Amino acid sequence: MLENFNKLKGGFWSQSIKIADLRALAQRPLTGNPQRDQLILLAKEVLSRSNLLQKMDNIASRPYDGRISREALRKLMG
């Protein structure tokens, strides 16, 4: 997730990954484009792990705000 943070967070000014955007990405069909498909599969994997998703959402921001920050991902790694 951290490695792909900029690709997943959306626009240039966005500071976090929206969980709603991850859900939308996970629902897309695979495209045959390896880079795009990697993001789709990553989104599906993260969403399938509800405990991990909850930690990502809550560890470095307001609880249940539906956002994953870069700081949260770094904390989970360390």
C-alpha cells in the first residue's frame, strides 16, 4: 500500500486514500494492463482483510473517517 500510495490517493492535492475509492477500484474488472491490474488486486486484497483495513483507517487519523494516511501505513510497518 505504501509503495502505491500516490497512485491510490487520487489527485495531486489529496493527502490520503479514501476507502470508498478503494472499494470502487476493487469492483473494476481486470484490464490486462499489469500496472492497473496490480492496483485493482491490491484494493481487493486490502478490502478482504477487514481488521487490517480498520487499523489503516484509525491508527493515525480520526476514527472511522474513511481515509488512510501515509503516516498510518508507516506506523503499521514499524
